Amino acid sequence: MALANISLRFKFPPLQSSSPSSTFNNTSISLRKPSSISCSKGGDDGGKGAVDGGAKPRKLSEQSSWEVKDSEGKDYLYRLGAESDNVNIAVGARAGMIDDVFIGDFLGKDSDIVFDYRQKATRSFEHLQGDYYIAPTFMDKVAVHIVKNYLASSLNIKIPLILGIWGGKGQGKTFQTELIFKTMGVEPVIMSAGELESDRAGEPGKLIRDRYRTASQVIQNQGKMSVLMINDIDAGLGRFGETQMTVNNQIVVGTLMNLADNPTRVSIGQDWREADTVNRVPLIVTGNDFSKLYAPLIREGRMEKFYWQPTREDIVNIVSRMYEKDGISRKEVVSIVDKFPNQALDFYGALRSRTYDRSILKWVDEVGGIEALEKTLLRRKKTQEIPKFIPPEQTMEALLESGYSLINEQQLINETKLSKEYMKNIDD
């Protein structure tokens, strides 16, 4: 049942009659309490709020900003959202902030299922268990770069945002950096060269800015130091021979240069706002040959370069820690390093891994042979455990045998170039 010609005072919008006739057409209701709402048929407002003959509807209030339009025709709510300083994408629906229908005790925890996914952009290093050696020179360079960038606002010097660590293949650039992150308590955001290209123009550049802002949110919301790290950058941006330069290559280079020049003003697509600033995040990149990169990107002021070539002492110390749990003495490690000189650090890791081959073949025979591997490894019951594998006992003879095998494979690759056999016209 509807009320006809009833208007509500005190800044409430008028209610229009849905039926021209009503049993209360001649009814006048008056509530005489202080500060109450008065409803009447023919009061002082006399139906001014009704829409008659195309007249404009009555505003909520002459002083209300909710219906005000700006020069672009946008209303108050639009402007409120556009001018909001909260662009914190790491905050989602949390318990106590929304209705218990969506977050209840029956879930047992906060039910923002996207929150944990977002945080996977960062990397922790709980898997690095054991006593590892960090080269002092490497430690000093990375630590100083991180600290300088966190003190940038209080230092009256020009501080490069990017630290470029380059050197030979397999020399432990990434691993040494991760060990330093764990030691310093840094929670980095790590990217690879494979993310610097896409079938969509502009996506890699936007991804870098988004990851940079994610690292900034780690600093702001979690109170942890963070770093944006890009591995093997020359593989994604380097110009080798007839390599084609793509639009995404140019955008990524431009994005990195812009970050270096404006580390606290980073947009991921939203309108620029004066108050929208982010924390300065140190940026570390690794690669093998920075001469293949765009020269203005690696110039002084934007990137500080660090050439990493471990000394013989560094190699001995790192390999000693690697073989320590196998009972190999430092003297034996020195003998192995001298026996295989001019090898990268990963060679000595592969040498140790190769000694496991015979033991693994023995384990395969013990579990029923090659035919039973699928059942043993993948199709076992949940209550069943994989048969225990006993690591081989490391000896100098086994390590040297593995080393000679690896050297032989290296020489075969360098000497036997089957591509020349298959393509007679190929140039050297």
C-alpha cells in the first residue's frame, strides 16, 4: 500500500506515489516529538520534490558535494576514487574488515585467497641450509649498494639505483647474491630474462614496474628490506649478431632507465598523482656480457658495474664448504682445484653430482628395475615411502674420475661441430 504526495524533510529525497489513489489520500500525520521527521500531505514544501512537466529533480542539499560534477563531468565518487592515495595491492579482504558471512571462524584464518598468491612474487631462502662461503669482495659490493640506496635520502651524493654484476658463466653470481640476501634478511622480488619478452607490446615493461612496486610494498607493509633482481639480463636485452630488436626490448630498456632516474615515481597504468610515491628499491641485475646492452642504460649514474671473477682462494673456500660434509679435506680440495684449473665454480658442483650416477643405477636395480620406476616414484600409495637412497661415499679417486669425464665432454663439444657437417655452407 503506497502513500500519496508524501514528502520527507531533513535532507531525505522525496518518495513518489506509485498509485494515484490511496486510502490515505486525505490523511495528515504529524509526529510532535523534537528532532523527529514530519510527514504531511500539504506542508510548506508542498510537493516541490516531485518531478513535474520535465522539471529537474530536487537535489539532496544545496551544499551537498555528492552530485557535483567537475569540468570533465565526473561526479564526487569518481573523483574520490581517483584521488585516493591507497594503491596498496597487497591488502585484501581481512577478518574484521568485512562481513563475517565472507570471513568466518569456520575458515580458521583470513580468507583472502589472493593475498598469499600476490606474495609469491617475493623469494625467501629457507631452502639454503648449511654453511656456505660468501666471498668478502662480493659481500661488500652488494651490501654497500643496498645500504646506499636505503640511505639515499640522507646522503648528498648521486647513487646509482642499479648494480650490474657480470662475469663468466657458472661463477656463482646469482647464488652468492642469494646467500647475501639470506644473511641480510632481504626478501627480494626476482625476475628472469624470460620475462623480458611477450607477445603483447608493453607487457614486460609493465611487469617490471609492477614487481618494483611489489618490492616497495614489502618495505612499507612488512618492514623488511627488499630488492628487485633480474637474472641474465643480457640474454633478454642483449644484441647478438643479427638479433632483432623488438618493441618490448625498447620499452624494457626505457623502463629501467626511467626507474634509475625516478625511483620513487612509478606508474603501472593509473593516473599520476602528486602523493603517489613509492619507496626506493635497489635493483640488481646479473649477466655475462654487458657490452651487448644499450649503452645509456649502463652508464655511470644509472648502473654501478661489478665484474665478478673469483680468485683461486675464493674457489678453494667455496668448494671446501661444498665438500665438507662428504669428508673431503681442504688439502684434497686444493688438489682437485689444481688438477682442473680454469674451470667455473659450477664445474666442481657437477663433478660431485656425477659421482652419484653409479649409486642411483644401483638403487634403480634394487627397487625393481627401470620398468618399476613409475610405480615406485609416482603411483605408490600415500602410506608408502620411497625406498631409501644411500649416498655414495666420496673419495678422491671417484671425484677425479668424474672430473676427467666432464673435461672429455667439454672437449668433444668444442672439437666436434656437427652443425658444419649438417650445413656445409655455415660460416665459422
